[in-house]
Amino acid sequence: MPDTTLLIEMGLLLAVIGGVAGVIAGLLGVGGGIVLVPAFFYAFSALGYGGPQLMQVCLATSLATIIVTSIKSVRAHNRRGAVDWDILKGWAPWIATGAVIGMIAASGLRSVVLQAIFGVLGMVVGLYLAFGRPHWRLGEAMPTGAPRAATGGTVGFLSVLMGIGGGSFGVPLMSLFAVPIHRAVATAAGFGVIIAVPSVIGFLLLNPESPPPMTLGAVNLPAFALVVAMTMITTPWGVKLAHAMDPKPLKRVFAVFLMIMALNMLRKALGF
């Protein structure tokens, strides 16, 4: 069992990370999970919990916090009339289906494989944040029919494998189909709820090997409570900033930070 001082230090670190994740979720629409998953991984590893299913605990705990963060973010955006409920309702069944399939896939993978997946997809998200252009278009309206089913399922599936909400994939997707950025950010917060709820229910039924203390299924309760407490405070700050400023410069800085985290995750997965 780690000593009390280390536990306190990790608790303070997670509180700070939770606060930052909340601001990022509201401001950039990329979801706090993109920060929380590597933060949980390094915190739990530092405490001496590095079992073969540690990444499942990180993914599940991150997704559990996203339920709370996304609901709060959707409500805040909806008060400003920014949520596109037609998109949300039309895409919800397919995103949820992909999320369930993603949870089943993640439950059977070793931690090192999930680290590699997070690293690769994190690089993709970081590159888009750094170099993506608002005028890029794949169409002038969101897909319907079979393309919507395939795309929505993919968003849900990949998001669960990374332990993130729908913003990292949903915001670029909607932007590529001419949805205004503030509306895309607001609607993607709703994607997060649709992804997190069914996947967390599944993760609660897992029994990972050598989890950190006070872990229910694959969800670590202390980390969940601490991060939620901070994101409840800071997510509305991010929403206010999103409507009051141009987030482009900050987005590029965050993209670099994300790519560094992703490369470090890949390094660990490859054993370097």
C-alpha cells in the first residue's frame, strides 16, 4: 500500500487534472477524457498498480466522469440554444451501439494494447487539432442512412477504446459537414453521454486483475469522485470561455501537449 504522503500528492494532482479537464471539455469540445486517461494511468502506476488490465480501469473511470461532465456541459450549452437536438437524436442509437461494441472489445484487450491504441488515436486527434482547417468539407449536411450508422458506430467504438467522450471525433466530424463550430461543440457534449452511459454499465460488470483500491468493476471510485467534484466547478468556465473567445491559439498548444502524451503512451506500449 503506498504511503499517505504519496496518496495525498496523487489526490492533489488528480484534483488539478480534473479541473483542467473540465475547462478543456467546455472550451474545446474534445472531452476531458483525452487528459484523464493518461493522467489516471500515470497516477495509478506511480502508486504501484500496474496490472495487465490497468488501462481498462483508466478508460472506465474516465468514461464514468464523462457522464457527469457531459450532462453539465450539455445543459450549459443548451441554455445558450447551441445544442442541435436533431443531430443528437438521429445519431444516438448508432453511437451507443458502437460504444457497447467498443466496451466489449476493450474488456478483452491487455493494457499494453490499449496504450498503443490510445497513442495512435491520440496522435490523429492532435494532428487534426493542430492542422485541421475550418473550411474543410466532406459535405454540406450530416450523413443519413447507412453512412450515418457506420460513422456513428465508429465514433462510439473508437471513443470507448480511448476512454473519451464524443468531442474528439464528433466535433471534427460535424465541422466537416458544415455544422457551425459552437453548435458542433455543444452537440458533441451530448455524444459524450450517449457513449459513456452504456459503456460504463458494461465496465461495472468487469473484474479486472489487481485494480487500485476501492474499484467497483473497472471504475475507481476515489478518482471518479475527485475528478467529478472538480469538473462540476470548472466545466461551466470552459463553456463561458468558448462563447467569449477564439479558442484557436489554445487549441494548437493543446494539440502539441496531446501529441506528446500520445507519443509517451506509445513509447510505454513498445517497452521503451
